[in-house]
Amino acid sequence: MYKIGIIGDRDSVLGFMALGFAVHEIQNGEDAGKKISELVKSGEYAVIFITEDLALVTEEERAKYKDMPLPAITVIPSSKGSRGYGMANIKSAVERAVGADILFKDSE
Amino acid sequence: MAEIRVNPTRMEMKKLQSRYTTARRGHKLLKDKRDELMKQFLEVVREDKALRERVEKALELYYKGFSVASASANPKMLEESLICPKKEGKLEVTYKNMMSVTVPEFSYSEAESEEAAAQSFNYGLAFTSGDLDVSLRELGGILEDLVRMAELEKQAQLLAEEIEKTRRRVNALEYIMMPQYLAAIKTIKMKLDENERGNTTRLMKVKDMMLEEQRRAGKEVQEEEEE
């Protein structure tokens, strides 16, 4: 059995406590990077959600675990609202696979 | 293009020909694999995109509600009321084989204790605002979508990696290996043909020379007889 973790600022993640997520309150990017590595290495987490703001500054760490089957590190918008970074991730996966962006070009 | 340097012998040509056939079969198989991977990948990505749009919208609503609730509550009290979850989520992970890519599948189930099930929230209603209840219920509603989204995004990442690899292999076979083999086979064939022609002309020349010699020898014999 695995845990679901969430990394983000206080306002964004507090409510997830009530759902039984393992909440990790992080303010700055450096700590977030360390936290990601720590959670992945512990092996207890299958899913780690991370808020967009922190995802932007921890690209390096996330890239390391991108091609591993577990855990899934998924970007969610923070309490400041979505800046479309999660969508950009899907887009980059499409570009990587297909070589061109074929899903999003109509919407722009 | 760098050519393969080989000895122009029939043996080598045979070897190259069989390698070419193998390469062609491999190329066809990999191409099929790439197409099927692409099909499955696009299915996953389309669903993921729709799901993300929905989830992001729902999360935005939730954040709005929650910030109202947290503004009207004492921060300590708020944390206290959230800290013991009513639901204990169980996340099981199984692995699925998608075109020989191992991808995880998450299944989320809630195990509620009987005592907890009796209450609708994990905190007393007396000291918290109604906004909190509403926003938390909203969040609970998208929980499954969140897990599904994580699953789909992971699958998309893994499939994308595999497609990239397969595409490289297909291209390497199609544009480098197979033309190289063909070129090498052609070179050997031309060399062999050239040798063959050289041999024929040599034989013809030798035959001519022998005939000439015979003719001359015959002449000499005649002359002797005449004498």
C-alpha cells in the first residue's frame, strides 16, 4: 500500500490533509527539490502532487524521476491559480513522442 | 554515408544479404510497434487533457472556497480540524503492460472506520464555518480524478519515452543500416561481375593466342613438307 504525498505552500495544501494525503509544507524551491528526492527515495509514495510554483523551480529533480514507473509526480495548480504549467507538461510529452505538437495547436 | 568495407567475396555477400533481410523484418516490426504505441499514447493524452481541464477548474473553485473558509477561521483551529482525516485512503498500485512498457495503474479506495462514517466531517461543526465543509466536499469529489490524472500523466510520460526510442530505432534502420547494407551488396556484386568479365576476356584472349600458335605451327609443318 502506498501513500499520496503533496508538496506546496500552506494555503494550497492544507485542505488535502483532510483527505488523508501526506502533506509537506514547503516555501522555497530548494527545499522542495530536496523533499522530492526524499519522498522518492523513501519508496512509500506512489503519487506525489506538487504545486505549479514549486514545480517550476524543481524541474531538474522531477526530470530525474520522469522515466521511472513510480512515483508519478503530478503538477497541480496552487492556490494562486493555474498558469497552465500542467498543460505545458502534457504538451511537451506529445512533442517528445510525436515530434510535433498535434493536440494543442488548434487551441492557440 | 560511411560505407561498410568488406571483402568482395560471395561469402560476404551472402552474409550481408541475410543481415539485410533481418534488418528489413526488424524495421517492419518496429514500425508497427511505433504506430500502435502512438495510437495508445494519443488515447491516453486525449483523456488526460480533458481530465486536467476539469480538475484544474474544480481545484480553482475549491481554492476559492477554502480561502474564504480559512480567512474566517483561526489558523490553529483550522489545522486542528483538518489534521485527523476521516477517510483513510488506500492506494494500490498494479502494473500493466502496454506494448511492453510497464506502466502503473492506481486504484484508490477509501476505508472508513464505522465511527468515522457516522460523522460527515472529521471535525466538530461548532467551531468551523460552513464554507469549510463545502470546499472540502468539493475536494473530496475530485479526489478520484486527481489520482486518475496522476496515473494517466505517468503513463503518457513512459509511453512518450518508449515512442522516442522506437522512432530512433526505426529511423536508424531505415536511413542508415539498410542503405548501407544495400550499398555494400551492390559493391560486391559489381566487383564480382567485373572479375567475371575480366576472366571471360582473358579466356578469349588465351584462346585466340592458342589458335594463332596452332595456325603458325600448321604453316611451318606445311612448309617443311613442301621442301
